[in-house]
Amino acid sequence: MLAGILITLREGLEAFLIVGILLGYLTKMGQKKYQWYVWLGTGLAILLSVALTWAFNFFSFQFEGANALLFEIVISLIAVGVLTYMVLWMQEQSKHIKSDLETKMQEALTSNKLFAIVGLAFVSVLREGLETALFLTALVGSAGEGGLLSGAMIGFLIAALLSYVFFRSAVRLDLRKFFIVTGSLLIFIAAGLIGHALLGSHELGIIPPIISEVWNINGIINEDGVVGRILHAFVGYDGNPSLMWVVGYFGYIYIFGRKFLQQLEYPKKKAKKAMVSRG
């Protein structure tokens, strides 16, 4: 449930913010009459996203045995790739996303290509919807369906509420901190998907475990217990991992966690250099 909440909370908030930016820009420009184009594009994107989620899950249940396991491995690795790109891209582009969207909206209004507004909203929201569909499918395979759908709905509702607060009140959410926190947690979820893919590859004989059990802490946190299952569903916890699992899981966290932290430090270093040069 927790993983489902986090995925749809972040993706939903990004989608709602995009829609809010587009609607707000039209209001600012005195072109509220064109807002229905934004809602049309948004609605079409949501419908297609729901259809894609259903299709991904439908196909996942069509496979049996080794084929089902292979499908889970492929979906998990694709989800890791997209998830990694999303976290790093959003951290890099979050400062410019508002101006980029407004520039594209202005171009559509200036050239009178009004259905370009539909396309802009559709593509922007569909990107978030496609990512959500992919992540939820991968999480169903790695953690099971228990509570995932209800968690996804909770996350979506929280995202809608936060977006409403952001655009309708004097309260200003610190979106940078929000994306830092959620980005950090998503890195651990992605690492869990790496671990799940490696466990599947052990079963299929694609990648050997090398050492089948590096340690066993099930006596402390049993992976079959309530806490263990929650941790497994959220961050891919394994109480008695193989050597390849340890290398893959912690290797991913080190490489991309370090990259994530470097992106956080870069603006500070840049500002510091600018102050020194002015001094």
C-alpha cells in the first residue's frame, strides 16, 4: 500500500501541477474560454492511462510459469529505467517546467493552433499516467496486489488535495523539498525492483546468486512477518539475500543515490561560485 501511495502521490501531483500551470496561464492571459481544451487533453490522457494500466495487468496474467516470471523481470527493469530517469529528470527540470509549459502555451495561442493546447495537456499528463501504469504493474509483480490499488487511490486523492491547496490558498508548498523526499524514497523502491528482478533471474537460471545467502536477519525482521512484508512491498526487503541481490540492490542505491545527491548540491555550489566571483 505504501509504495502505491508514494507512486500515485508523486505522479498525481506532477500531473495536477501541469494542469494547474496550463489553466493558470490561460487565466492570466485572459483566455479562460480555451480552458476546456486543457480539460479535453487531460481527460483523454487519464482515460488512456487507465486503459494502459488495465492492459499491462491483463497481459501480466496471461503468462504462466517461467514466462510469467520473465515478464515480471522485464517489466521491473523497464520500470527501474523509467523511474530513475523520472527522478533525476524532475530534480533537474523542476525549476524550468513552469516557464517551458507557458512558452508552449503561448506559441499555441499565438499561432491559433488551439488543438495544440489539447496535445500539450494530453502528452504532459499521459507521461505521468504511463509511468504510473508501468510502476503499478511492476509493483504488483514484486510485492503482490494486496493493498496496492487502495494505496494508489489514496495517493491520488492526497495529490489532488495538495494541488488544490497549492493553487487555491495563500499556503505555498515547498515543492523542491517534496520532490527531494519522494525522489529519495523512489530510489529505494527502484532498488527493490532491481532485487525482485534478480530473484527472478536466479529462479530462471539467468543470473546465478554466486552466494545464495550472504546473511540471514529473519530472526530480527522476518520477511514473512507483517513488518517484513511491508518493507518488502515498499523497498524490496530480503531477510536472507544472495550476493548478487546485495550487489544489485546496494549498487543501484550507491550509483543513483550519489547522482541524486550531486544534483542537489550543484545549485548550491553554483551559487557559491557566483558569490565568490562577484566578491
